[in-house]
Amino acid sequence: MRLFKTAALCGLVCLPLMMTARADEDRKLVERKPAGEPTTDQEFLARAIACEVANVKFAEKAAKNASNEDVRKMADTVAEEHKKIRDNLLEQAKKMRLGVVEGLDKEHREQYDRMSKLEGKEFDREYVRCLVEGHEKSAKMYKKWAKDAKDAGIREAAEGALTKVNDHLDHAKKLQAKVKE
């Protein structure tokens, strides 16, 4: 009887640890790969979320630091709309039981640091240049995954993001011509 009680107590103590280990196995962690194009839905989500995090962080910085009112308004719009895109992508990652590392990757962090050192018109030009360049890359990626993603939810999220990214790209190109002066 004493042996049975000891075994039962041991089982109760170890059960939460075994359940935690199993939950960790079920939940995959996908980190961003800096080079190359994503080849799976999971890699796409990680890359897209990284881009959205960067878009929001850069836009929030520009909303505070831009000297041009049009740049500031554009930054406010970009921040607001890319938060929604990011949240939608994070929801897709959650449905796929993926843990995604958030934060700026090395490339975006370096770009952010460079931009942070600028002021006035130089800051405005650099932000809009980054906005155009980043949205061109994002549009290409979202277009591909809106068509090629295996998961219907990811295809839908990519399609929605593509629409917003193309709108921002058109506006940013027009804004770029204004801030070059």
C-alpha cells in the first residue's frame, strides 16, 4: 500500500512536467531566416510578421520625427494599418501553433539605427525611401503567397495585406517625389 501511495504521488508530481514538455513539442518555434525567399507557409509567416513589426516601428518613429506633415500623416496611416496586418498574421501563426519571435531582425535594426540619427528633411527622405523599398519587397512576397500558400487562412491574410501594401506603395511613391525637393 505504501509503495502504491509513493508511486501515485510521484505520478502527480511528474504529470505537470510531462504535460509541459508535450505542449512544448506541439508548439513549433519559427525564427526568421534573413536570406532567401520563404519556402513554407511557416517561413512566410515568420518573414511577413518580421516585416510588419518593422513597418510599425519605423512608422511610429516617423510619426514622431518627420518634419513634413504629409510624411507624418502617411506614417500614422502605415502604423495603424500594419498593426492590423501584423495581428492578422499573428493569428494565423497561432492557428498553426507556431511561436514567432517578434522584434527587429538585424537588417531592420541597422536600418532603424541609421534612420534614428537623421533629422528634418533628411529623415523624411530616408523614411519614405525605406517605405517605398520595403513595400516593393512586401508586395512581391504577399503576391506570391496570396497565390501559393497551402493554408487558406494564410492566402486570405496575404491577399488582404497585398491590397494595403499596394495602396501604401502608390502613396509613398507620390510622397517620395515631394520630399526629394
